[in-house]
Amino acid sequence: MKFAFSRPRLTRSLVQAILILALLLGNALSLFAYETVHVVKPGETLSQIAEAYGKTVDELRALNNLGDVDFVWYGQRLIVESDETVSSRESAVVQSIAYYQVQPGDTLSGIANAYGIGLAHLVDLNRISPAQRLYAGQTLAVPAREALSATPIVNNSALPIHVVQAGEHIGIIAGLYGISVNALVQVNALNDPSLIVPGQRLRIPAAEADAPPPTSLYHQHTTFPTTTEKWIDVDLSEQRVVAYEGTTEVRSFIISSGLPGTPTVTGTFRIWAKVPVQDMYGGNRAAGNYYYLEDVPWVQYFYEDYAFHGTTWHANFGRPASRGCINMSPTDAEWLFRWAGPEAEDAGWLFSNGENPGTLVVVHE
């Protein structure tokens, strides 16, 4: 049996309504489709991502406010297309910093994943160790994509005033008065605390008597293995390398050290050999752990076959991930290679000696 259906007739008013609706939807879609975001995958580089989207590296740097860097990390969200109609205010919010209040059960890895960034980015942003134990109510800086909402505290007109100085951000001011960032944000009803400006007047709430201790910073040295020469501190608990000149910190890097089954050696050493690039291989085919890595960049051996080197096959820095070596971003590894002794003058292997000694390396938990 066949069923016959009559086609509804479209009246002129109905056609007009459909056209108007389509126009409105098109405008709405164009309003919100102002950017395309790429989430960085393990092993990807900025140049590879740029090529995939038909962009230049400089264009991606400008879109994401990256500065003169090539390093990207696993999980990072990169804007690869952006409508020219986006205002500078909106762009600033995309790149700004917000503050997250830790909830019971939160972990650093979970928070990093929730905000689409790598663990290394999160711990470096807050200058804390990846092994840091979180407590409920703790405040962490995170990338902001939308303005924060806050409920102002009433009857605050009698509170003392702080006038924002050049170079200060909300975390610095909160630390000066021993209060939480969250309390400072709430009492001043700040929609986006990352956008405070010099000269702005902020009311300062009273410090809470039972407030938890402030977030601990990275380990600070009180004793030094040398006060006269360059040396490299490798803190395995913080997954961080710091380059020192005597007692002065020159530069620090988030790294990946050895996994539990292949830990990084601890002790005091000196760089004994270095090479700008080499192939690396090891493990056992029968055991299923054989590896062969081509063109590993900026290699510096500090004890037997333990080395600092650039890593292109992962960017998950901030947690152990290696077979014992110190994995670094290629950019960071190059800087350390050129800074540390023995001083390299050619493109081949270089070994330390009495006239060209290797830089001191201290590896500890």
C-alpha cells in the first residue's frame, strides 16, 4: 500500500521568515567563530603546526603572544585562525591569567588537563614543585579565557587601600598582606584580576586567622657547592634544572628526569663530553624496550651515559619520563649547551680537560 503525502505550500511570509532566520543565524555563527584552536599533540613543534595550517611560525607567535620562542608543550591550546574583528580587549582576555581555587581531591595534573595546558606550564606559572601537595582553598594561577565572576563583600568602605604599583600583579599584592588572592578578588569585585593597572586602588581585607599557609615556592638554596664558578642544580623532586653563576640564579627550566624503573643518578658530577646532535639507541629487542632516536639535539654527558639533551618526541615536561637522562625542550637544551662548559667551538664531539673544564652538576632529590 502506498501513502501519498501532500507537499506543504510555502507562503510568502513564511519564506521571508526563513530567510531572516538564516541571516540571523549566519551572523551569530560568524560572531562566535572568530578563532580556531589547535591542541598540541606529543612531539609536535611550532613549525609543524604552522605548516599544517598554512601559517608561518611568526604568525602563530603573534596570535598566541608567544614572544621569540619555538617551544610548545603537550596539551597547549594554540590559536591558529583569528577573525580580525576580535577586539584587543578580547585578545587580552584570551592570553590573560585567572585564578583557580583548589577543591578537595584536586591534583596538579587534573587542573592542568582541565585548563588544556601541560603540567610544566602550570607549575612554572605558579613556581611550585610538581610534587606539591594541594590543599582545599589554595589559589593557583591558570590561563584565563573568560572573565571571572566574583561576589563583592559588603560594608568594605573602611578597609585599608593599596595603590597598585608598576610590575605588581594580584598574587604579589595578596602575598604582601598575607591574604588569599580569592579574598582580594572578592572584596574588590574584580571581574578579571589579571587586568589590574598601576594606580588602581584596591581594598585590602583582614587576614584570616586560620588561613592555610601560602603556596610554597621552589626550593631556595642556603648553601652552595661553589661561589665562584658556574654550576647546574638538578632538583628531581621539582623536576627543575637551575643554572647558577656562584650564588646567583641565571635561568631555570622545567625538565623530565628518569622514570622509577630507570631513575636519574644522583650525586655531584661534571660535564665530561658534549655534542650538538647525535643518534641514541639502547634497550633490548627481546625485552621489547629497544629504542632508536635520530638527531637528538644538544647533548651534554655529566655521568657515564647520563646526559642533558633536547627532546622532540614528547613535551610533557614536569614529570619523570626518561630512561635516566634529563629531557629538556630543544630551546632550553640549546641554551644550557652554549652556556655550560666545556666551551664548544666546533660542530663535533668535545671533551672536557684541564684547560676547558666541564661545568659542575649537582643532582639531588
